[in-house]
Amino acid sequence: MHPERSPDPVHLAAFRLDEGVPDEAWLDERERERAARMRPEPIRRRFVLARATLRRLLAEELGLAPAELSLREARHGRPELAGREDGALVFNMAHSGDRALLAWRRGGLLGVDLEEHRPVQRMDELAEETLTSDELEDWRAAPQHSREARFFRTWTRKEAVLKATGLGLSGGLRQLDVRGDSPLAVAFAGTQFCVLDLDPWPDCPAALAVDGPAPELRWRAFPDRR
């Protein structure tokens, strides 16, 4: 079943975490302290770039300077707006390796996930642990060479929905069936979600989940950090 279109657009930005100069001046004191404890250096660098980019994009949407944004850690460590901008935007960010994806809109529920293609140990066991019985049957019936890609596509859809609910992976991967063509209507945890497949990079499938009908997607160019 394909959901109807929502009038509320979702903004998206895909960017790399191994390019540009990390600008810690845009981070607040708590974020800088957290970054200082991170090792090795590539992990610290990715965190700073991700938070600085998040702050810049959301600040542009709200007409503020990046350092003016007030963020707090919500459930499962997920950042959300606080202070004067509390509730002004909902947003979610995912990263895999050196790549990141940020989605935001004004109101509602929203979750996003992406996964770089990579070799997976114990693929059969992992599929049994995360797929519903019907999904697992379809996955096993697929050609061997396509199973890895199918698994990552299914995983991103599931995690996007679970992140939109605020439950994270504890919400139950095996209780969520995401078979079907994108955009896909999925009922979960008492909410009707629209799930859309995204492909910000050829080898890095992603998915977006929002409550209600399918939204208009507005992709943003990677911000200039100069």
C-alpha cells in the first residue's frame, strides 16, 4: 500500500565525515568536552564534523548562528533542540563509516538510517535474529549474490522506523515487517509510518521513516565550511 503525500516537507543532507576542517567553535562546552575524551583521532574528528554540520544546517533553517543552538541529549543519547527552539524542529542523523545523513522537518515523528555495504560475518545468523519469519523466508529465497544488499536495505528501513518511534533497536526488529516497494506504509507501535528508500551513495543504502503520508523530499547541498 502506498501512502498519500504529506504537505510537510522533509529536508535531507548527505555529507562525508572525512572532508573539511572540524570547527569546534560551533559546539557547546559539553560537546567539546565529549570530543576531547574521544580516541582515536578519526572518531573525534567524525563527531566534531557531524555535530558542527548538524548545527549549521538546523541553524540556517531557524535563522540562527550555529553556536546559538541549544541541544540536549534525549532518549538513547539522541540530540534534540532545547531552550527557545525546543520543539521547533524534529531531526535525526545517522552515520556509517565516514558518511552521514541528516533529516529534519517541523513537527511529527522522523527517523533515518544508512549503512555502508561491507562484508558481514554470520549473515545467516544475523538475518535470523533481525528479520520476521516472512522476511526471512523471502530473504532465503533470493539469489545468494543479492542477499547482502537485500539485508542492508531491510535493516535501514527497520532502524529508521524504530528511531522514529524513539525506541531504537530495543523496539524489536523481529516484530517489524518492512516488505514492499518504497514508499511503504507501515503500522508499528500504534502509529502509521511512511518508509522511503534513499540512495545518497551507490554503495550506501538509506531509509527515512515519518509518521503520516509520504512527504516531499528536499535535498540540501553539502554546506560550505569556510
